Amino acid sequence: MSVVLSVLLLAMCAGAALSQQSQYVDYRAGTLNLIISAPHGGSARPAAIRNRTAGCYVAATRRCEYRHGCTPDKSKCPTATDKDMNTFEAAEKLRQYVYELTGRYPYFVANKLHRTKLDPNRAVNEAAFGEPLAVTTYDFYHAMITAARTALDADPRYASHLLIDLHGQSHTHELTEIGYNLTAAELDAGVYDLQRSSSIRYLANKFGNSNQVVIGNISLGRYLEDAGMNVMPGPREPRVNGRKYFDGGYTVETHNTAHSDAIQIELARSFRLAEAGQFDTNVRNLAEGLVRFLRQHYPENAGAAV
């Protein structure tokens, strides 16, 4: 039995009661029906893992292969290797502020490898380029998210739970982007099938296929706006309108079910790179909006009122 599988089974059997550490994954168990993941804030660059480069384009299959030992094609098979600055720190502070607001810690899963070595928000081949230590870390990272979800599924206090996948971007509009796996074109048209294609199927089942879940008064965007954040999509910024926008990724695509939602949050550059005092305020605002959203839509024993 692999080390990753052994740790996963241990966490499941114990209700994920213990925090687990691999060399490059920080997992901390929680007692609240919220999971915070941070895939791109790591700094470690071990020499044992060769750097990720561009993938190799195979003309016969018209597909990219992500491995070493072939000719990289940056134009057809690019890879992202930039670190999302201060997202590990934001995730840690968010975990603490959520605890201060609710009296319960969310689950926490963070990758400590730099993105040149591993990108957990991709399928494994593109994420790790076949490097053994990177693949093991990738498996452990996603196993710990699964362990947290399994523990919450088994917890009689909760009928549903929420995963927030925390990222950072530097788009010039300086809006924090909320990703539900809905494309910019779908958001601009206001037409989408939440139950089929989004990462918030639980909310879709609860409220129906309503754009209010995405841009209206019951959306996460509304709660973050009320907490003082500038976000897209939301009531004030319901459309993308040609601006750059990240709509979601592998983690929220993979870790959502009919009773557990997953949402990607791409923090704006000004949010992440603010001076220390303002950075703390920014994360506190995020925590306040997120906790109110959690209590409203995933309310089972979510904690004391704000």
C-alpha cells in the first residue's frame, strides 16, 4: 500500500481528526464545513524535482504531452510556472480569521512546492511532468482534499460543505475573480446550466438554474461586495465584457458533488501585495463575506453570528 493511500485511509478512519504533513503539503484538519486549498503559493524548489517546462506537441494526435525528454513547444503547449504571491499567507490568515468569526477552524490544504516544480491545479501529467517526488506530492495534496471532504460527508452536523480554492492574478482591472467553471462567454450572455457545467451544483439544486446564484443577491459576489471587496462576477460587475478572467480550474472541477460546492477565488494583485496592515484588513474582509455566505447557504451548525 502506498504512503499516500495509507495516510488517506488513516485520515478517513479518524474523521480527519489529525493534521497531516508530507514534505511539501501542509494539511490541517478542521471542524467547520469549509475547506481552504492553496495550490500556487509554495516556495520550495528542491533539486530532486526537475523544473516544469512547456509540453511537447505531438502532430499525429494533435495533443500535448507533458514530460521531459522531448522538444518543448511553448506556443502550442505552454505551462504556467509563476508563483501566486502571498496566497499561502492569505490562506493561512483566512483560516485564522474564519476561526475568530465562527469558533471553528476550516480544513486547510496547501502546496509548499514552487509552481516551477508542481502545479496541483492541473491534471497530473501537466502538473508534475512525471517527476516521482512531484507526483507523490500531487497525489498527497489531492488525497488530503478528498480526506477533508470525506470527513465532512460523514459528519452528522453537516449536510453540505464548501471548498474555496485560493489563487492570485495580476489582471489590470484589479477585481478579485470568482470562478464557478462558467466561461466568460456564459457570464456575458447570462445563460448557463449550473447543474450540468458549474462547480456549484449544490446551490443549483437548492435554488434552481438562476443567475441570482452567480450575480445576484444570493451569490458569493454579493457577500464579498458587502464586506468591502471589488469582485467579478457579482451584482456590481455581473459581466466580464472582454476583460481577462479565470473561470475555474482542475481543483474545483474535480472536488465538487451534488452536495458539496467548490469555488475558485483569484485575489487581485492589489489585495495580495498591500502593505501588512491593509493586507490583514483585506483578508479579514474576505473572511467576513465568506462566513456570511457559508452560514446562509451551508448553515448546519456553521458557528456563532458575526
